[in-house]
Amino acid sequence: MKIKMSSWVRQHQTFSFLMLAGVLALLAGWHKNRPSDQPASTAIPVIPGGPELAEFSPPDGKFSIYLPGQPQPDESSIIANRDGAANSHSYITSYRQDGFLFFLSYQDYPEDYLKLNGPKKILAAQEESLLLQKEVTFKQRKSITLNKTIPGKEYQYGAQGWGLFVQRYYLAEQRLYSLAAVGIYGVTPTYIYTIFDSFKLKD
């Protein structure tokens, strides 16, 4: 059955596509260019038998999260949509002992655009965008919240040739956050949820 893509989804699938494409590109070059891990000795939270974590809070990101290794920024880009443009920022890091990558992105929507579409529709568009990508096979999907008030979605899905992806979206006011982790060798460690749960917004 051929899927008919709505014009609205077509305008919004770019962010999800770039996120997934970016992760897959990073996986392709992971063995060639492995970043060195230099975790902080006083990192919190602690993962028994896992990587040490250090707080990461980029300028203007309005968030903090505890990650292994040293997150590296991708170049910012402008993502066109119906009512203007949204700045997109991406960061990546890895933990080579357990063979997984963590990918974090965020983008800002114009205020008028948010009022027109609303959180539910914007989050739904991310899922529809993933569904339209042939590489993706969904394992699980559910609605989540951050601080009991900020709407979000969580997905587990496979991508052809790679391990299990775990991804969360949060829409906080005008900003959409995307957090994703994938196991390089087909196994995604359960402690990645500790990393996800350390994500906090800043005033």
C-alpha cells in the first residue's frame, strides 16, 4: 500500500529525517573516528559498572544532561517550515566500551507557528515522519511527560543494519528536543534510561 504524505507532514519531516540520517552517518564512521572518553571523576548520577557521566549544558541550550565522553557539536542548520525557519542544534557522544552512541538535537519554532499547530500536532508529525522512512521498524511507542507538564513521546525502533534505537521528543514552549541512543552491536544498554532521565530544563 502506498502511503500518501500530507503536505503538513512533508514540511515537518525534515527534522526527524536529519536526526536519523545524522545518527546513521555517525554510526558509519564510528569505528574510524572514535572520540576519546574523558569522564568527570565526580559525575552524578552513578551507573554501577557503566560509564562515568559528566554534566553537559551548552550555551543557549536551556537544558542540562549527564553524558559519557565529550559531546561534539554538529553545525547548526536552518530547517524551513510553512511559517518561517527553525534553528537546529545537534550534539553527539559515544561510550565505546558498551558500543553505543547518544545523539541530542533541538530546534525552535516560531511562536505564531506553535499557536497555529499546537504541541499534539507537532509531536504527531515527528512520528509520521519516522513512519515514512523505510529504514525504521517500530518496536514500541508511548506518550511521556517531563516534570509532569511538558508533553513528549518515546520510541523504540530498529533501523536497517543497526541496533535498537531509543528516542524521546519533548516540546517545551517553542523548543523541540530530541534525545536518541543506539547500540552499535545490536544491544542498547538499559542504563541509557538513566542518561535520558537526567535531562532537565533550565530557566
